[in-house]
Amino acid sequence: MSISDTGRATHIQVAHGTEAGDVPPAPSGPIASWPSVHQVVPLRRDTAYDLETDKARMPVEIQFADGSTVRTEMILNPSQLHAAGVQIERAILTREAAHFHPSGPS
């Protein structure tokens, strides 16, 4: 799956037939007729790093606003993988600080 943002709309391209499962073909027709993405959730499976392509493959489930879902992989190049790692670590540290600080939630 790749995501691009043109400033006017976000476009999602889903990889087909990945290890994450069979992916149905992308809808045809104008993007406006596609269901809206509600969220993309990492699956509880290991992210793999492919040395040949120099990319990480993270199994994810795309959940659409109409309730439908599709399982695929999010493909990350080295710089995207590094940035995601830094951002996730920052979120973990913020959560831990809030939950374990005397004035934070318990």
C-alpha cells in the first residue's frame, strides 16, 4: 500500500496478493465513489524487513467508514521506517509519562 497526498486528496494504492492475505481489486471509477478510510490498523504480526528491496513490510488492516475491511501490507522505505520508529517511540514515552506520573491517569 502506498499513500500519497496531493494537497487536494489522499490517494491509497493497495498492493494485491500480498502475504497479508488476498486483497480484492481496487474499486474502479472516480476516487469520490470509493469508501472513505476510517483507520489503518497494524495487525498483530511481525513486520518483516526485505534485504533485497531494502523495505519493511508491515501487515495492516484498512477499515473503511462503511464497515468493510481489507488486509494488506504497508511498505516503508528506510527513511519512512526510521521516521515511524521515532514517532512511535515518542508516543510510547508520552503515554508512559502520563500513566506513571503522579498527576496523570492511573
